Amino acid sequence: MRTAFRWSPLVFILVGLSIFASVLSFIKSEHCRGNLWSSPDVVIHACYSDIPALFTSHHLDEHQWSYQGGSTSVEYPTLMGVVMWATAWLVPSGENSPRTYFDINIFFIALLLIVSVLIIGKIRPQFAYLVPLSPALIASLYINWDLWGIATMLLAIHLFDRQKYSLSAISLAISIATKFFSILLILPAIFILWRRNEIREAARYLVVTTSVWLIINLPVILTTPKGWWTFYQLNLSRKSEWGSIWYAFSLLGFDVKNLNYISILILFAIFLAMAIYLFELSTTPTLAQVSFILMASVLCVGKVYSPQYVLWLVPLAAIAITNKKALPAFWIWQIGEGIYHIAIWEHLASGAGGHHFGLPAGGYAIAALLRAGTCAYFIGTLVALSLKNSSPQLKDGHRPVLDFLFGSSSSYP
């Protein structure tokens, strides 16, 4: 009964804050919604959304299957395409159908935000309020369908840390089949199980995740393989795009050659750094504690860093914080995200007729680099605090990897 008493007020507060965030995001979208996302209003008023735009451009308004149209196939993993296609069937035809489609989808997104925040309340109740109060999250909430993948990712983390590994693997597979970002969590999950000497559980976790992902994807692979491959082909071949540090460098006159190869090398470097960091911790961390560090590091150096990607990072940041000393760095990062959110729309609006503001390319590039820099600062703060709080006496018998590599000769004269 005590647990229920403590939990109930928190549920009430978190649900209220989530509804508040959803309403604020709706108000931000209202101008474009009222004008059916006409141009240049979508950039001048910073209320662009993929939801109505893709409804017509991918013929979802004609109930075309998401992966059947060849060049008009959706550029998302399977379950995201299913959501886009299924919700289109709820929309009556007419000139206002894009608005109706938007309203239906943001209703589900608002519900998913509530679910996500409540899961975070279970994982890290003292910092769950950060998610619905995040200005960057509120600003980007209705740009895309990301919350479908985020909610299942958070559930996978919660189940994993409660040692319900099979259910966690199923939830993670569903998340990967929805948006793919959460595939990054497999690495720390396997490491945690390996460090606990649960080798069989690690192998089972990998097998279950892969199997469930295949079960979800195989029907689409077999029936519309070209449309299914569209998402993966795009990400393998794409060049630097909006939000990435590489695109910012190009705007400043520093073009990076062979970016695809460099991206792969950087990805491996991040994985190596993550492994060293995990080895340096004196006790085995939870998946909640380390997920943000890996995903944020990868997104910051990716070839594209869309405004809505912050939706993935804010919940992971809230569950990664274990010390109030990290809160200033969190809010500094949020300021960086807020500046970028304004900058990208002002930059895009600079070419819009009759718009008297606008941000030149150089200013936009600086904002993009500032965004990545504040995120890197927050990552560094989390890493520094976790290493500082690690006990010098290794509770699970593991020796820090740096001592192993560079201190092995200390016993010799």
C-alpha cells in the first residue's frame, strides 16, 4: 500500500505535465494546421510536420500500401510504414483530409508521450519531469511519428533492468522495426549481460531480438522487397544533410570527402570508446544509465540530425541522470537544441518571399555546431560524474581497462 500511495501522486503529476506538453506543441502547430501547411508558412512559423506532408506525397490519402509505390514508398522501417498506412484508413476523403490525418496521428503521439513519461517515472522517478518540460521536445513533438519507436524502446530498457530479458528483447525488436535508432542499445545490453557472466542470456537476447525483427519484416520483404529496401538504401547512400556537423562544415567551406567511410570509422571509434568507458566503471551499469551516452554520441556525428531526433535523446537523458550535478549541463544542452530549432526554420525561411528575417548559411552552421557541442558537453558531464562516483574498490571484480593496458608493468622494478 505504501508503494501505491507514493506512486499515485507521481502518476497524476506526470500525466498532467505530459498533457500540458502535448497541448503546447499543438498550439505551436495550430497556424500551419489552420492553413493546411501552406508554404512558406511552414518555415516562417516553424510548424512544419512530416505527417500531413507524407500523407499526400506517398499516396497514403489514396490508401496505397506504404511499400508498394516504388519511388513513392515510405522511407521508414516496417512498423512505421504500417502506422502511417493504417491511420490513413481512418481519414475521410476531402480537402481537409491532411488536417484530419494530422489530428488522428497526434492524438496517438500524445498518448504515447504519456506512456513514455510514465515508464520513465518507473525507471527514474526523480527526473521524469524533465521530459514533458523539455522545450526541445515540446517544439518537435509532432514533426514525425518517432514516439511509436521511443515508447517501445523505453519499455525494453525498463524490462531489461528488471531482468525480464526475453520481454525486453521483444520490445526492443519492435522498436527497431519501427525506427531503427534503438538498434544501438544492443551493444550495451550484450555487454551488461556479458559482464554479469550471463553469457547464455546475452546470446538468447540477441537471438530473440533478431528473430522477432525478422518475423515483423519478412512479410514485407517477401511481398514488396523494393519498397522495404528504400529506407536502408537511403541511409547507406545519403550525403550529409540538415543538422549534421558535416553539413555545417560544408556550409563553412570545409567539405569532408569520403563521408560514408569516415562515418563508419567514427562509428567504430564510438563503440570502442563506449566499451572502454563501460570497463572503467567499477560496477556493472544499468541499461538506463548508458543508453543516452551511446545514442547521443552516434546521432551527433551522423550524416543527418533532424530536429525531431531530440525526441529520442530527452527520455534517455532523463533516465541517464543519477546525480543532480548533471542538471545544469542538461539545461545547457536544451538551450543548444532550442537555438538550433529556431535557426533551422529561420534559415529555411530566408528564401521565402516577404519574410523579413532569415538566417544566413554561416549562422545556421554555427547553430548546428553549437547544438552538437552542447550535447557533447552533457555527454561528457554524465561520463565524468559516473566515473567519479565509481568506487575504487571494484565490487564485481573487474579491473579498469586502462589499468590493464597501461599499468600492467607496475609490479616490476
